[in-house]
Amino acid sequence: MLRENMKIWLKQYGLLALGLLAGAAGGYLYWRYVGCSTGSCPIAASPWGSTVWGAAIGGLLLSSFKKEKKYD
């Protein structure tokens, strides 16, 4: 039962979850290696801000590739 539910969840939200994780990792890495040395950049000044924004952009980007259901 749990395995079937997991398959359904992954089929429905898999791309979104992957995008969120990849975007969060990318946002953190951006803060870590590029960042903002002066602290005047609102997104890149803290690791939390860049991680959240990266997750949002990654989730939006990958979820846009989800196939739409066709209704006849």
C-alpha cells in the first residue's frame, strides 16, 4: 500500500520535488561561492534568502515540464 502511494506521489509531484531540491542546492552554492560581500544584495546576502529563492526558481522551472492531462 505504501509503495503504491509513493509511486502515485512521485508521478504527481516528482519533478516539483526534484526542482525544489536542485534549486535549493544551487541557491546555497551561489551564496557560498559568488554571494554578496558587501551585504547590500537582498537575495545573496544570506544563505537562507538565496536557498529559498533558488528552490522557488528550481521548482517553477522543473514543474513547467509536467505533461498536461488531455481531456477529450
